[in-house]
Amino acid sequence: MEDQLISPADSRGSPAKEQQAAGVGILLQIMMLVLSFILGHVLRRHKFFYIPEASASLLIGLVVGGLANISNTETSIRGWFNFHEEFFFLFLLPPIIFQSGFILSPKPFFSNFGAIVTFSILGTFIASVLTGLLVYLGGITFLMYKLPLIECMMFGALISSTDPVTVLAIFQELGTDVNLYALVFGESVLNDAVAISLYRTMSLLNSHMSTGQNIFTLVVGFLETFVGSLSSGVGVGFISALLFKYAGLDIDNLQNLESCLFVLFPYFSYMLAEGLGLSGIVSILFTGIVMKHYTFSNLSEKSQQFVSEFFHLISSLAETFIFIYMGLDIVMEKHSWSHVGFIFFSIIFIVISRAVNVFSCGYLVNLARPAHRKIPMKHQKALWYSGLRGAMAFALALQSVHDLPEGHGQTIFTATTAIVVLTVLLIGGSTGTMLEALQVIGDSNEGHIGDGFNRSDGYVSPSQDEEESSSNRFKMRLKEFHRSAPSFSSLDKNYLTPFFTTQSGDEEEHETLMPSPRREVYLSRN
């Protein structure tokens, strides 16, 4: 991280001057973090949702970067705040993903797991390919700057990565259906892994690999990556549960060791998957789910409180850091603004591809679901609207600058930068209005925040009485669902929980999908 902070250009000389420059950089970072948290608190307290916390952090970065340009200190600032994709993937991203899995209530997530996988895998593939094809067609018809087909596919892959941190935060504040939250959250987390896999595959294809071989590698390689990542994450989680169950660490003088070991396991899972060429995102997500369900109960009470607060703190700092870094880098990086048409038509094509992705996958999911579990159209519209682009797309676009020659990567990076800023500021700021227009605020009391998933049937359609005449095929699927849902619950209750924890399996989980601990405190004060 020291390379991120020390100005290499202006601080050549004595080590004392380099240390002083690094100190100034750290001071500036702390000041921006403090300002961002205070501004975010003020905005939440006054329920001003037009500038969410992520947007405020991004704006702070933009302003500081702009002031650096005006004051001719851009070179020094760039040395202190250079956004490296490796730093993002290895240090900032893991705590955010783990915290997402750690606070996740498993019932709504796994009850909608089939839909989440459909949206995140099939949907992201559709959006990536369609965006790449539309950008390529726009180039050959002279609507926009022309890129080779493979490079268009690389752009389609990276720009299909959604990051609705802002949208989910407003979902939590305003309160919406827990099923909708599970869909938006699950799709955004898993589709990052899909987008990275597609981008890397297209990048390899761009390096003169045979097309036929790589199409086959794309399908088989992704399945291997996803299943392998899931298995490694679950395996690390189970190993940690057994360790804390039998190691006898839950005594007063070993609580520090207990907490330290617990904190290390998520990073072990992430780095193991990355080292094996798998997806660290998927691995650490499922490690978080397993560790919360099994390992967490094996900790002492003080350690439970510490690790919960620690990961919440680290993930909050990392999220804020990311958006500040993005704002700074957007202003200070070199951009290719000569191809404005490329940016304009890319935005249109992304909106179209996102719509085809969500509504086609929603149609397929509803075909396979019984009548009372169909995804309402207003939830599909909310899912379509919530597909803003963020740090993942930005990091991959920054990588494309190194991967693509002749300035094509710079064009993609500039377009991605503009799309990230527009979606975070415009979509993030209008999310509250969108939720009100779609009438999903406080939607479906049976599936709302605290009491939404004491049952496992997922969506309940308000027109259930009108749709009682469903076909026998749907009824059979419904019966199969009801048979399979309690069977896993019984397996967990009778075998997994007693084996991996010190509990008897009779205790019920009462976690909710939202809100997070910080928001619970905030809401209780208001």
C-alpha cells in the first residue's frame, strides 16, 4: 500500500522528504474519509436521497482531483492516490464481499437462488454479448468509433458488471420487499464473477487464441470457475467452523487469538481461490454465508461482537475509499474525449441490453415458477433500473488500458468513466423516486424486512386468487419445491448444525437481510 501513498516523482531525494510526502498523502486521505462520512450522515439524517453516500464520496474525489488540477499539484496527488486494479481486487474488494455474505439472511437468498443464478449467469452473458454486438454494429455503420469485434466484446463484458451499492443503501433506508433486495444483491455479487470471467476469456481470445477453442473454454471454464470457487468458499467455511468448535478458543485469555483467526479465514478463502485461478469474489461470498451460519456461533460472546463490528467497519471504510479513489482517478487520468459518440451510443446500448437481460430472464424464471411465486413486473423494472455501474467496471476498464493497444483501451476507459459517473449520480440520486413510482416501498408486508422470510415460499402474488387455475405442471413443480425446501432445512437442522456447531440445531436464525447494524442504530434514533 506504500506505493499508493508516496509520490515517486516529486519526492526524489532524502528518505525524510519521501516520508513527509507520504504523511501528507495519508493526511489528505483521512480528511476526505472524515468529510465523506460526515456528509453521508448529514444526508441520511435529513433523508436527502438525491445524493446518496456513494455519490457524495465520488463527488468529494472529483472536487479534490479538480482542485489538484487547478493548483498544479496534480503530479503529487496522482502519486499519492493512483488507483491500481491490483490494490482494488486484493485489498478493498474482499472485506466488502465478505460483509455482504456475512450479514445475508440465507432464507430469501437461497429461496430465490435459481432466479439469482439465472439473472447473474445467463443474464450477464446476454447483456455482455448484446452490448458488444451493438457497439460493433454501431462502429461499422459509422454511428460511433469503430473497434474490432473482440474488443467490443471485452467492453461488453466489463460494462455488464453491476455495482448497486447506492441503490441497496436506499432500499435499506426506505424499506422494500426482501425478495427484491435479495434479487438485486445476489445478481450484483455473482454477476461480477461472470463479468470478470468473460472479460478474461475475451482478453485471451484477443491474444490470438483460436475462436472455436475459446468458445468451448468459455463455457467449461466458467462452470469450473463457479463450482470450484463455491466449493472452496464453502470448504474454508466448514473448516473454520470445525476449528473453532474443537480448538477450545472461547475462553477469556484467548479471545484475541480467536478473533484474529476468524478475521484471517475470509482472506485465506479469497487468496486461495485467486491463487487457483478461480473467482475470489464467489469464494469469499460463500465463506461469509457459511461462517455466519456455522462458525459464528462457536465464538465467545465478546468475539462475536468484535468480529461483527470489525467487518462492518472495514467494509464501510473500503466502500468509501473506493468511491473517493474513483473520483480522484476520473479527474486525473488521461481520457480520450474525442469520441463522444462512442460514449453516447454506448449508454443507449447498455440500457437496451440491460432491459433484454432482465425481462427475458424474468420471463424464463416465471415460466418455471408456480403462479404464487412469480416475480412481479414492478420488481423486474426495479431490477432493470438498479443496474448501475461502479468500481468493478472501472477497475476492469483501467486494466483494458494496458490490455488493448492503439488507444482503444483509453477509449473504453473514458466511456466507462462517463457511464460510472452518470449511473452513480443519476440512478443513485433518483432511486427513491423510482421506488415510489413503482410502488415497491413497504412492498408486500409478508416479505418486508423483518418478517419477510419466516416461511420459504418466496414471492406471494397479490392476484393469487385469480391465478388458482394453474396447470398440473406448475402444481407438480410447486409440490417438488415444498418437498425440497424442508428437506434441506431438516438436513441442516439434524446433521450440519450439530456437526459443525455447538448448538443442538433447535435455535432459529432471526437475522434479516437488511438493515445493517449501522443503519439499525441510525433508524432507532429517528
